[in-house]
Amino acid sequence: GYCPQIIMVLYRVYSEPYRIKYYSTVCSRATLFQILVYCIVTVPPFFIAYSAGDFWQYTSTYREQADVEFLNDLVVQICDGSASCKSWSSYGGLNQLLEPEEIAIPVVKSCENDTNRDGVNDILQLKVEFSGLSQTVSSVQLMLFFQVKLSLFSSLVMQSLVHISPSYSSPSARLWVGGELALRQKTPLPAVGRYLYYNTSIFNTGSLFAADYGTAKILSSYQRRNITTVLENVYLVWESGTSSGNFTLEMELLYPVQTITYVPGFWQLVKFAWIQYLALLVVFWTVLRCLQSFVFRNQIILTVKRRTTTDKPHQH
């Protein structure tokens, strides 16, 4: 009669991996090969990463909006086409050194606004109004003085200035100036600590000599500093006119976010270098791991093979 065959379906109920270990003596070609592999894995990636450049991050940058405050100090001078000038300053010592006919006292109005409500000023609006002038105005020289603070990395507090000296081909009744206050660095700032070296008055207010208040001397000393402020993206709008003996200078100065250069700390330096080194180390390790497997599996270098489970045996 017919006897049907019974088909047994097998399924995996348990699995146990095996590991092949290769043994050799200390003084052998296998040991020498292993030492050579480890040297190739660790040393060349370092030299390749280093020779590629920028391995050590000596400088870095970050962005911060400086906390800027207008000190309500300024020096202004207006001149006509014949170089006849009148000046005024918020520094009393400078005004005392001027002759009466060289002084024109303006009405000064200033306002700083925090437009985005983040606790840091964003714009300065300044208005300087002269009246009763006996001359026309075709050129202006203005210096404004500020206090600038940075706090995100190093704590910087300094006094700075902005200088402009625009001129026009014909007499004017009004000048509008727009621009941005920008930080300029010659060397990076430290990553941590307090930087208060420039937190002193730019003007020598106690001097009795007119030469100490000269614009050229002040700017010559100021430009030697490591960090300064300048006026960027300047827009000038002159309004012609000679009537009524009045002249108005208006200014809108923005305080934008700045890019600050600094010297990274130790751990940031190591982190940046380690990322570059590790990226090459993984590539070398992957390639040489395959080479190791090929050499030992095919017994190109003779070793003793032992097969064991990955788990340690239980002791009873």
C-alpha cells in the first residue's frame, strides 16, 4: 500500500556563536604583524590629519551682539568752503581752549532703542542742531564715544569711538548719516577671563594743552589698539541750503550682531583635533581589520587556532 512521507519542518530554537582565536608566542611573526597593524592604524592617521592643515584650531569665531551704550560724549566741528570752522564738545576742557568765535553751541538730542526687546540696544538716533550761524556749512567732522561690552566668551568692557568727516561741494542746511557700528580686531580675544585694558577714557580730559585734544593725535593712538569700532555701510544725504543760518546733523547708527575672533580653550582645541583624527582612524582600522582577517584565516602567518563560544563557561 501507499505510505505517505511525513515532512518535518525545522525551526531554530537556539543559537550560539563561535569565535576563532589565534594564538602565537611573543617572539613570532604573528606578534610582529599585530604590532605593525596597530602602528599603522594609530600613527599615519595623525600625520595625515596634521599635514592636511587646520589640525589645531588656533582661532575660532562666534557671533554676538555687543552691548553698546552711547556715553553722550561727542566732538563736532562744522566748516564752510573757506575753512572757517566752529566747534563744540561735551568735554568742558576742550571748549575752554577754544576762542569764543570758534564755538557754536548746538542742541543735542540722542535716543537709543532696543527694537527687539532682548535687553541690548539696537539703534542710536542722534540729532545735532546749530542755529544762528554766521557761516554756511559744507563739511562736518564728528566723533562719538561709546562703551562696548561682550560677555558670551571673554568679558570685554571698553570705551570706543566713531569718527566721520564728510564734505559736500556746496553749502548745506542738513546732513543725514546712516551706518553700522562694527568691531575690528587685530588679534583674537581670549576665550575666558576679563578684558578691561581699554576701559579708560579716550580723551585726556585733565589736559590743559590743545595738542592733546587734536583729532589726528586721538585717532593715531586709537588705531593702535587691538580692538576698535568703526562706522560701516555709511550712507550720506546732504540737503542744500544757505538760509536762516541753521544746520542740522542727524544720524542713525545701528548696532548689528558681530563676528568675534577668539583663541579656543584647551578642551575645544582637543575636541576639534580628535574629530579629524578619529575620522581617519576609522578608515584605517576598517581596512586593516579586513587584512588581519584574511592573513589569519588563511594561515599566511602560522598560528594556533582554537574555537570557543563567545560566552564564558559556567562553573558548577
